[in-house]
Amino acid sequence: MEAHAIQRTVRQSPRKMRLVVDLIRGKPVGEAFSILKFSKKGAAKQISKVLLSAVSNARQKAQAAAERLDEDELMVKTATVDMGSPLKRFMPAAQGRATPIKKHTSHVRIVVATKEH
């Protein structure tokens, strides 16, 4: 059983999000939630939402196929953070000029699967 969840255009840079995603990749879902809960990084809250959605998608998929799913057996198979389209803004500069500012966004994808014995 495998399920995934994607959250697009998260208003945080991919570089900061990858620091948190690297902590949970390959871990059981329960352990991943506890790591995210006690992480001081701001990205942990967004990644926790995506992980919760992936677990819920796995539950719905198992229910539709009339299979039994033990959520304790789920683990984070893959977790990736890709760069989204940047928000382009301008900031006033000296002598009436404007300097461009790129506000980075991220696409988070988490795949959960049951442990293979």
C-alpha cells in the first residue's frame, strides 16, 4: 500500500524546507510526527500537515480497496522538496530606483508506504 500527498507553493524557501524533510525520510510515520512536533524549525508545521494528509490518503485508499491498514506499519518512503515559482517583488532603492526581490516558494511531496517484510 502506497499513498502520497503534495502541497504546492508553500511560502518558504526549499533550502530551509529540505533541512526538515531530511530528518524524517525513511522513518516510521509515528517517529516522523514526533520529530516534527519537537523541531524548532518553522517548516516542520507545513511538513507535518503534508505528512498527515499522506497518511489520510493511505487510509482512504485502503478503505476503498477493502484492505486492512495498520497505520503503525506506515513509513515515509520518499520526501522531496522542489522549488516553486518565485514571487517577484520590488523594493525601493537609492535615487528613485527599484531593486527586485525574489520570494521563494516550495513544492513538498511525501510518499508513505507499508513496511516490506
